[in-house]
Amino acid sequence: RPAIVWFRDDLRLSDHPALHDAAQTGRPLLCVYVLDDKTPPLRPLGGASRWWLHGALAHLKKNLAGHGGSLLVLRGPSKDTIMALASVTHAASIHWHTRLHENERAQDAQIAKALSTESIDVREFCGTTLLPPETVRTKEGGFYRVFGSFWKAFRQHDVPEPLDVPQGITFHPNAETLLPKSHLNEAGLLPTKPDWAAGLRKTWEPGEAEAQEHLQDFVAHAMSHYATGRNLVAREGTSRLSPYLAFGEISPRQIWATIISKGSHGEGSETFLAEIGWREFAKYSLFHMPQMPTRNLSAKFDALKWRNSDTDLKAWQQGQTGVPIVDAAMRQLWQTGWMHNRARMIVGSFLTKHLLIDWRRGEEWFRDTLVDADWASNTTNWQWVAGTGIEAAPFFRVFNPTLQAQKFDQDGDYIRQWVPELKKLDGKALFEPWNAPEDILDRAGVTLGKTYPRPLVDLKEGRERALAAFRAL
Ligand code: FAD
């Protein structure tokens, strides 16, 4: 009777507590992934995530084959599929990592109950966060709503050491023949026509080994100046680990242990640990506030009169707003499936404040186009940027995109890379072409309204409109 390991958003072999536990039973292992596009109300994956998932599963399959095993990829509703597999194989136990949203937990609880009635042992572990979300509590036993206090309390706890890949695992001999399996290539995860993923293929290689390379690269080249380098949009000053973390090709405990083992790098390593802390806080918030993905955390914003402009939304999505730093960032997202964090804040503020468009429209677009789209991080950050959450960032803090560009893209390299039609402009003209003298634009071959759009909104007026809507609450 085999032990089933159900892989979900933890597509790795090292530091995998569920796999470890299953291996310790001494039973033959059956590793499975279920592609479930059916079960409501869990939200479907966006296009870029589906592309990444394909690569991550292919790598996991290969890694398992290297240990003499295989990965069964099945399609269908999670519960029926897992129950059928358990029944056909007479499984003795099933091992998985806890998921955090209440809908996910409800689904898992249902499956666990059905399995238990068949006398199958269900074993669940914390595998996607540093600590289980119930661990960090306020004095009154509640949960923290503000990152600073959460982080202070979190640091009082020890983070468990990561686990190695278990040795000497035996695998179920006929795993591949048990149920009609889905061929990964037929699972419809990759785009066909149009093939929009060329930029993603050029930028990324999913996989557990690649995740470790990114981490080592970051520690060697960027960590010591991360505290300042992380804000410069044209520089590779961050780790780019986010998609690997989103699919669990690396665990946060592995990152934590690596950074701690390097000793203190002063501000750089502390700031980086705090960013890993923001990820943890996002998951913690999703666990404690399941309404976060769809509802304003602060209910007073329910009365805010958002603008319903499909034209403006589309211009924002396509990087055609006429504000160079915003367009550069939106095009980086479309072409690579990733956007720099500073740029995410700038475009988020522009959408929700200058264009006064609901943060949920922005969250939706990010969810579809980011390779690191994560239910918790995306929604926490959109609520934070919009100022509709309960974190410290207020609604009336409106980023001025040109000042942000002057500060964080000082030489304009980021804008020139992603908005090449402006590449012959310099200095202020590059940051705000609408204020540049005609002759400068002429010499650079720029005609506003023709080769590059005029701004969708006057920045001052947009700001005033947002503040007025806020005051009306
Ligand atoms: P690094 O700077 O190297 O940071 C290391 C890791 O820390 C990241 O990989 C990430 O896991 C975590 N991290 C860093 N900043 C944050 C943050 N603000 N919130 C949560 N975790 C953080 N991140 C996602 O992983 N998925 C999302 O869907 C997502 N949506 C976002 C939406 C908006 C509007 C904003 C402002 C930010 C969003 N972020 C999201 C957070 C952040 O922008 C990315 O995690 C970061 O840019 C990823 O690049 P990196 O791995 O090089 O980050």
C-alpha cells in the first residue's frame, strides 16, 4: 500500500516536509499533481502562471526521475481525482502541505474527511511559509494587522531548519499505469496562437536548481547593497526569486537559512529578510482575513466612486498611458511576466489614484500577467498601494510618477529600454515629454499623439480628482 505525496504549490524535492514524512513511512511513494480547473470557488491561474506551472512540473518530473521515481499529472476535480487514486492504489496514507485561504482549507478538510472514512491516514505539514500562520499572536491572542508589529513579534520565534532531499526513497513501481494520466503537453498550460510567451521563455527558466542559482547569485552580487539597490528599477538589484517562491520551487526556509548562514551583511541582509517577512505577512493576512482578495479591508472605501473607464484601463494594461515610467513598467510586465517592485507601486498608484480605477481591476491584470502572481501577495499589495487596507499607507498618499522616475530611474535607462520610441530623449524631457519644447521632441523624432501618446490625465488634475473622491467618503 503506497503513501501518496500530493504536490500543490510546493514543486520541489528539498525542504519538503510532506515528502520527508511520506519517505519515513518506508512505503513506496506515489507522487501526484492534480490540475484542477473545475472546483469552485478556488480561483483559476492566470496565463503567465500557467506557462510557469508547465515548466515547473516538467522540472519536477525530471528531478523525480533522477531519483528513480515519476510524477503522475492528473486532471479533474481535486476531490474525485484524489479519491479515485487512493482507491485504485489502496493507499495507506496521503501527505500534503497546508494551504492558507479558508476556501482551500475547507476543500482540504472535505477531502481529508472522505479519505479518513476509507481509513487512509492524512498527514498535513507547514511547507509554504516560515511558520504556521497561527504561531504569531498578539498578547490578547488575536492577529497583527500592521507589518511592523507582526515582524517584531515574528522575530521572537525560531524558524525551523530546512530539510534535505530524503535519501533511499522507493517509488511505486507502476505509478504511470494506474489512472489515465494527463500528458503535460496536452494539459493546455502553454499558449498556442497567438504565442505570447516568447519574452517569458527568453527571461526565465523554471526549476528547483534554477531557483537555487538565483539565490546564490543574489547573495554573491546584490545582497550587500540590497537596501538601496532594490529600489533602482533599471538595476538587477533584487533576487528575482518571486516566481520560484510562488510555485514552491524554493522554500522560504531555505532562503532564510542561507541568508542567516552568511552572517550579518548589515542593512542588506536585514532588509532582504524583512521582504521575505512581507511575503509571510501577506500569507498570514490571507489566512486571518479571507475577504482580502475581493473586499476593501477598510469598509469605508466601499462607498468610493471608482471610475469605470475601459479605455483608460486598456491604455494602462498596454503601456500606452503617455506617462513614460508607467508605460515602461507595464511593458516590462507584458514582455517578461515580471515587474520591479518599485515600478509595481508606481503603476498601482497611477491606476488607483490618477485614473481612479478600482484596485481589483489592477489586481486582475497582474494575476493574469505576472509569473509570480500570488493570491496573498498580490491582493495585500494592491490594497496597500490603493490605501484601502488597514496597513499604514493612507489613500491620500499619491505617488508623483515623474518624481518617482527621476529618483529611481535617474539616468532614464529603464524608460529607454521599455519605451524605445523615446530613447533619443534625455533628462526631464524623457520623464515628462508633454512639457518638453517642440524642437527637442522634433530632434528626438517624437510626435506626441502620433509616435507616443499624450498623457491620459493631467497629473495634477488626476491627483486632485482622487483626493476629492476620498474626501467625499
Ligand atoms: P526581492 O526584492 O528579491 O524580494 C525577495 C522576496 O521577498 C520576493 O521574491 C517576494 O517573495 C518577497 N517580497 C518582496 N517584496 C514583497 C512585498 N511587497 N510583498 C510580498 N512579498 C514581497 N509579489 C509576489 O510574489 N506576487 C505577486 O502577485 C505580487 N503582486 C504585487 C502587486 C503590487 C501592486 C505590488 C506593489 C507588489 C507585488 N508583489 C508581489 C511584491 C513584490 O513586488 C514582488 O514580490 C517582488 O518585486 C519580486 O521580485 P524579487 O523576487 O526580485 O524580490
